[in-house]
Amino acid sequence: MKNKIKEYRTKTRMTQQELADKVNVSSRTIISLEKGQYKPSIMLAYKIAFLFNATIEDVFCLPENEILEEKNENP
């Protein structure tokens, strides 16, 4: 799942551990999210977006992920 978490995090000069602490997850979860290897719960997505004063759709690249999902469903 594509996202802009690293972009937002670095823009605010926040470490992965600091972000993890603020949203109550492990730094490994943040690492996996940034690599696109983990799909967050709606609550975690909301917490991250809220923290960055952004929308879930923007942080998690909704249009791009919809296209990727369609390609995976119809190879």
C-alpha cells in the first residue's frame, strides 16, 4: 500500500520511533508502513493523518492504491 508517511514524518523532523510513540505502535510497524508492506487499521490511519493535519486519502494515496487494487483483482 503506497503512502506518504515518510514524507510527512521527515517534513516534521520526526523519527520513526517518535511517530510510533505518538500513535501507540512499535517502530517496526512504522517501518513496515513506510515500506508499503503493511495495511493499517482505519484507526491507525486516522491517527497518523490527524497527527500530520492531513486527510487519510492524502497520506495513504487513495487514487493510486485504488488503481493498484484494480490491477491485482483483474490481472
